[in-house]
Amino acid sequence: MKLLLWAGVIVAVIWILRSKKSSKAAPPKTPPPAPTQAPSAAGEAEKMLSCAYCGTHFPASEAVSGSSNLVFCSDEHRRQYLAR
């Protein structure tokens, strides 16, 4: 009977020591930093254009120019449009 009592005390002491050790080792939880968006040079949104072939909207900086002031989202769509 004394053996069971000592075993219980030893298990309790080990459990308490481990719980204190793990609480000290864990870094404090801080929320992740909020994602920041890079502002454009002028602080304004970039103009969006529509592809003459597929109708997809894309930023003006990615436009591929075609004949008669048409714009395309890619060179492949420009070639396919002109091949019609």
C-alpha cells in the first residue's frame, strides 16, 4: 500500500515539473503581423483593361498591344485574334 502511495506522489511531482517546464519553454503567442500591400508609386489603383480576345480584365502594365488600338492579356491571344 505504501508503494502505491509513493508511486502516486512521484507521478504527481513529475507531472507538475513537466507542466511548469513546458509553460516556461513556450514562447508567448503573438498574432502574426498584418499583411501589408505595397502602395503604387502615385498611391492610386492601376487602370484595368479588358482583353479583346477573351474578355479577361488585367492591369494596364501587363497589356500587349495589337492593331487598331486593341489590347490583349497575352501575346498568344493577340496572335489568335489576328489569325481569325
